[in-house]
Amino acid sequence: MDITGNPLRVDAADVVAGPVTVWSSVLHIYQLEFIKYNGVGDSATVNDINGKLKGYLAADGGDKATVRSGNIGFSNGIVIPQGGITNGTLLVYIR
């Protein structure tokens, strides 16, 4: 996990043991990107600190292209639940 720059980066290995709070205060999420996944069935889930779903990105068709969310808007923090990234890396672009 690397949250020192923009985008914030969370790998599947970071959320194996439990949920990870990436950001604990209000922020604006421009976009989520799901990259480096293995294939169909892989996904990434992003919640706010209250458990509200902010994004769900799923591998589509096995072509291994980057999956993008588009503009999310303001969020009350960012939490990736345990197992919330099956394989791959989630990039979070913030304002």
C-alpha cells in the first residue's frame, strides 16, 4: 500500500488479513482504477468509513484492461474491506 502520493495505491495482499482504512476523513474521489488483475471474477470494492459502498469494479471479459469508475465525488473516508480486492491493484485518484 502506498498512500503518500496521488493516486493512492492498495494491493490485494494489503487486505488479506482484514479491512484497511486508506483515508479517515472527508475527501473527493476523482476516479477508481482496477489494474493488474488476473481475469474474470476478480473485483475491487471500496466503502466509506460508515460501510457505504462507493465503488465496485469487476474484471470484464478477461481482457485485463484497466477498469475505471468515473467520478465518485465526496466520500467520508475510504475503507477497503477484508478480501475487497481479489487480485490486482486499486488506484484511487483524489482531489
